[in-house]
Amino acid sequence: MTAKTIATVGIVLVSLVSLSACGNTIRGVGRDTANTVNATQDAGRSVERAAN
């Protein structure tokens, strides 16, 4: 194998790992956002029950 081939394979592997990490981060942000919405709704319900 030539140095160029090894470098190309290395770049492809690094790119795949980076994209995988980005996918996990985006998924985590989605979960955090959903949890925030749920917590806000629960707090609103608590306030509504306390006001009645």
C-alpha cells in the first residue's frame, strides 16, 4: 500500500468517526429539548392546580 492510499483510508475513517459523534450529539440535544418541554408543561400544570 502506498502512503497516499493509507492517508486516504485514514481520512475516511476519521470522517466516519466524526460524523458518528455528531449524530450522537444531535440525538442528545433532541432528548434534552424534549425533557425541557415536558418539565415546562409539568410546571404549568402544577401552577394551574395550585391556583384552583
